[in-house]
Amino acid sequence: AQSVTQLDSQVPVFEEAPVELRCNYSSSVSVYLFWYVQYPNQGLQLLLKYLSGSTLVKGINGFEAEFNKSQTSFHLRKPSVHISDTAEYFCAVSVDQTGANNLFFGTGTRLTVIP
Amino acid sequence: DVKVTQSSRYLVKRTGEKVFLECVQDMDHENMFWYRQDPGLGLRLIYFSYDVKMKEKGDIPEGYSVSREKKERFSLILESASTNQTSMYLCASTDNYRPGNTIYFGEGSWLTVV
């Protein structure tokens, strides 16, 4: 069975400070990894994804994430956050299996950037 | 750009009412989804459609049904709304439902059942 764990439900951080949002997954098969962002009162949009190749993935708005297979993690980082980064961030895992649902979401991390 | 449009952003309905949530995508995507989003629970898949008139149950289909009469339109139906269906509903689509493909989301429909 697949699962995605986002350990921190809320992360407050001061403007221009670095941030790391943690994501761990469990899967017995190969995975593809995603981070989606949801700004207030909006739907989700893709921030970045890992399919294969380099384990460091760069996304939009200065975010990056690193795939660590041995630790089954895909943590999201940004070296200096802005007020506009305040949003909810969802980690997701996609697996190669038949059936209706091969995409599994974490429970989300609410990032609040403090001026 | 892919656009997934949910026509109703905010709805208030009474218990027992029949509720329709409509979703339209403009990219000729084959696959469409309805998710429910609740605090602390993330996104949970209600139903999935991989073609016109085709559907599959997701993780939480109870109390819901769907309709896909045209490729671009996917409707979520609450036959008899209940207060525990108060939630944010997200529609999504993708062209080829393979692992690794990006899924595109609408802006969400906030439903309150009183």
C-alpha cells in the first residue's frame, strides 16, 4: 500500500528566512513525486515533480525538492520565502498500478510567512 | 494553458436537497476526477472518469454519483445532501492517466449543507 506523510501540518516562518517542508512516502513500487501548491481560495497547481534522473528538482517560484530514495523522502525547500508564498502545500505520490487511483496525496502543510 | 472551470465557487444547500457540481475542461482531456478536500485529511478521490459515460469509484464514493455525457464536462451529484458533505470539492483533469502525468485542478467549489 502507498501512503504519503507530511509531518508538519503548519509551518510559520519569517519573511526572507529559509524553509523546508517535509514529505515522506511509503511504496513497494517505483514512484513519481509531486509538490502542489494551493493559494487561498484557489485550486491546486503544480510546483514541481520528480519522474527520473537528477534527484534535485527545481520548480516554480524558487522552490526545489530533493528525492532521497534511501530515506523515502521528497522534502521541499526555498532559501528565502516571500509573503506571497503563504499557501498550503501538498506532497503527492503516483505509482504504476492499475485501478482508478494511482495518485496519493499527503494531508498538506500550511506555510505562513510572517512579515 | 489548461483550464478547468468549476461553475459554482460557493454554494449553500439544505439537508436533503439534490446538488449538482459542474466541471468543464477545455483541453480535450480524457480523464477527469472529483476530489474532496477537508482540513487534516488532504485530498480524497470520490470518482474518476476515463472516458465519456465511463466512471470508476474512488476512495469515498458513498453518497455521491457522477455523470459524464460529454468529454469536456464531468458532474458530481449529491442525491440527498447531508451536513457531513460540507466540504471543498475539487475537479481535475489529465490527458493521459499515466503515473507521472500532471493533473490540472479547478479552483474548487465550497459547499455548505445546512
